[in-house]
Amino acid sequence: MESPGPGEASHLRAQPAPPLYGTAASQAWPEPQGPSGAPSIPRCRAYGAVAILCYINLLNYMNWFIIPGVLLDIQKHFRLSDSEAGLLQTVFISGLLLAAPLFGYLGDRYSRKVTLSVGIVLWSSGSLSGSFLPGRYSWLFFLSRGVVGIGVASYSTIAPTIIGDLFVKDQRTWMLSVFYIFIPVGSGLGYVLGSAVTKATGDWHWAFRIMPCLEAVALALLVLLVPDPPRGGAEEQSEAGGPRTSWCEDVSYLGKNLSFVWSTLGVTAMAFVTGALGFWAPKFLYQTRVLHGLQPPCPQEPSDSSDSLIFGALTVVTGIVGVLIGAEMARRYKKLTPKAEPLVCAGSMLASAPCLYLAIILAQRTILAAYVFLALGELLLSFNWAIVADILLSVVMPSRRGTAEALQITVGHILGDAGSPYLTGLKVEGVLF
């Protein structure tokens, strides 16, 4: 990719600087005259595209958390210790973070629909192939989870940028809120699907064989109905009018964008917590019930999965409520201070810490307290999902949003949930469990 010439570079410098910690895109780029997204895309089609992207996001995060829903059975089948089981999520996240920069680069320059389609095929085939492996091939199961992570990287990186190019201002905030609701909903349903299918069939493998059918439908809907709008088209600054820049120039630009840097560090801290919590909470609750004599230990497959169902339901409910409350708080307080979004994110994360701590400490006395404080902690963490995405789309120019999403994902996972499940499993092995 060639670097821009002197004239093109001056065109770049002439673009309005994005706002710091602001959310109104009008502070950075001109708004379209219409009430909806890009002028060339009808409103009904834009809303339909968001609905399809939400459905795929649901499947995306179900793939993330289907493993914890059947973790006990997987450990028995492949004879994995707690620390080895924690590496399953580490391998998955490693595949995601290694592929994210590549998909971000492709998403800023080439067809986003084609890139997303390749990602869906990758994660679907990786998940399906892993369900047919015998217990002696645990290393192949780890490899299949890495392939799933590579496929998931395409969607997590590119899908939000399509929404950002379909809507602006409050409409974009609410569309992103709806989109990010499906992170906790998909996460919760991942637990539910894994445990419910295992209970119904007596075989945990079928949980991984149902997903590809749903993903085939998602792929067809994506190809047929989702548009690929011009980058920046909703802000009347389409990709055709801007110069192409190199990846190094994009990274340099993002490194100087303090709003992007600090929000990325915040996302990293949240990813570390949610990664360990999402992977180990069902087993923690199961062991707590065993400790209190509420159920006997599970010596063989399939294990009692009621805790996965309960935790999944909590994740769904607290996720929906948390995303909506967080987005509404940011929208209302934005009228009082331009730093409303980062303040809501910081306050909710700070408040979640004592809740999660109390859930762990009080679980030794009563499991009800563990559930209550886990729910409160998840609720507060969910405030952040839509807000941090809106911050990124507001402070980064359209032609570099794919790269920005990729870098935020990469940093967040390298320092966050790539290692936290393994570190937690290593710490608690033989102690709590």
C-alpha cells in the first residue's frame, strides 16, 4: 500500500480533529440531512442490517462461552486439569488477537461483507470439527478453538464499523446499544445452550453441532441483505473522497489519540475481569453448591449443569438491563458534561469490584449472596459495552475505524482475557476447586 503524497497528506491534516471524550459525531464530521443513515441506503434496510448483525453477534458470543457451559464434561473427556482447561480460552483468545490486526486492515480497505463471510465459515468449521475429536486428541481440540478465535476476530473487528457508517448521533448510540446487548445475551445463551443440549442428549458434543446450522442461516442473511456502506458515508465523508494511508500511519495516528488510548486501557481491565469471571463462574458456583451439601460431586459425564443455566440466565438479564441503563445514563449526563461516557464507564467498573469480591467471600457462607453480588457485578460491568464502542467511533475518523477496533481488541485480549482464565485456573487449582 503506497503512502499518500504531499497533497494527500495535506488533505488528511485538513480533516476536522475528532473530539476528545465526546460522543456527538457532529463535533468531528458533518451530519447528513436525512434522519437516518447514509443517504443511499433506505432506513428500513439499515434497520434490517442491524437486526441481522445483532443475530450474528448473538452466535458470535455463544461460541465464546459454549465451552464454560460444558466445562466439566470437556475436562473429563480430554482429561484436563483446571490450569489446562483455562488454556482453552487462552488459545481461543490468542487466535482472535493474532487475526484481529489483519482483519482490521482488510476491513478498512476491502469488502467488509466478504471478510465477515470468511470469518463465519472459519469459526463455524472450527467449532464443528472440534466436536468429533476423541479424548486422546486434546491438542487438536485446542487447535480447533484457535481456529474459532481467528474467525470470530473478523466479526468483532468489522461489524461495529458497518453500524457506524449507517447511523450517526443518538441513532448510532442506540443502534450500538442494541448490537452490544447481544454480547451478554449471547454469552448467557452459550452457557444455556451447552448445558441444555448436554442434558437433553446426554452428550456434550451436540452443543457444538447445532451452532453451524444457525451460522449457515446467518451467512445467507449477511450475503443477501446486509449492505456495505461507504466508509464515513453517514457523516457525508465517503471513502472515495479520502486518501489511502498505510497501516503504520494508521497506528501512529491512533497512538496519538488519547481518547482511544485510555478507553483501550479501560477495555483491557474489563476484559481481564470478564474473561476469568465468564470462564470459571459456573464451576465456582457448582463447587460452592457441593461445599454446602446442596448436590453431590459429579464423578462422570454428563455433569449437573444447573449452575451454568442459572449463571447464563443472570448474564442475559443483567446484560440487557446494564447496556440499556449505561447508554441512557451517558445520553442524559452528556447534557451536563462532555465527559459523561468515560465517567459512567469508570464509575460502573469501580462499583463492580467490591460486588465481585463479596460474591467470592460470601459464597462460603451462603450461595444466595454469591448469586446476588455476581448479578450486581455483571450488571455494572455491562454498562460499558455500548459506551466504549460509541467512544471509539466518535473519536476515530471513518477510514481508520477498522484498524482501531482491531488494535483495541488485540491489546484488550493480550493483556486481558487471553491470560486471566489460565491464571485463575492455575491459582485455584487444588485450592478452591
